[in-house]
Amino acid sequence: MSKGLKIAIGADHAGFEYKQALIASLDGAEIKDFGTYSSASADYPDFAHLVALAVESGDFDYGILLCGSANGVAITANKHQGIRAAICYNEDVTIPARSHTDANVLCIPSRYVTLEQAKSIIKIFLNTEFEGGRHATRVGKIAC
């Protein structure tokens, strides 16, 4: 699934436990954990910016961010040029996040999905190719 990929991951306190479990499930990937490192209250922008910068710089192939609703981390990550952060709360919305918008940061709402769903969403995200074509034209119009 993730063999050879470089993945930046981060979470606030609401996503901490899932983050730890997901890191363990990403066999074969090079993972950099940008925090948080406990379940103590933490501010999601602190981790979302670090993950977005890591992907934006090209040092990492993809980013994964978790927070309670995924809204905060997605809004924060999408402030970065070159980042297309998508909130994925089930398998069905994950496919077009990659195939149509070439999302490079996956945002998971840890309070609204099970850990098994999160693992499935990640698997789909990492294994779905961008279709290009008309979608590439649209993606090209995103940047300001």
C-alpha cells in the first residue's frame, strides 16, 4: 500500500490515538510524525502547518492530518500554495479526492470515523491515481 512513499503525519489531541495506530499500519512507508505527541490539548494549526510545509516543499509525497472534525486541519493546510487538502470521512468521497482533485493531504475526522474506516480511507487515498485530463485543467485553476 505505502511501500516507498514518504508520508508526513500530524494530529491534534483529538486525533492523537488514531495517529499512533495509523503510523503503525503504514508498512513500508517513510513516516515523519509532526506531532502532537500526547493527548493533552493542542492547537491543530501547529501540526497542520508543519505537515503542509513538508508536502509543499516536495520532501514528502503525501500528508495525513487528523483532528476531531478535520475542518481545522483542512482549512489550515489549504492556506499553503500547492496543497490540496481533502476531508475524507468515508471510502466513497476518498476516491474523487485523489482521482479528480489530486489531493496531496488527507484530512480525517477522528471523531466521526472508526479506526478501521480511517485505515481503509488511507489505503484508498494512497492507491488511487489522479486521472488528469479535464481534472488537470480544473486543478490548474485552483491556485490564487
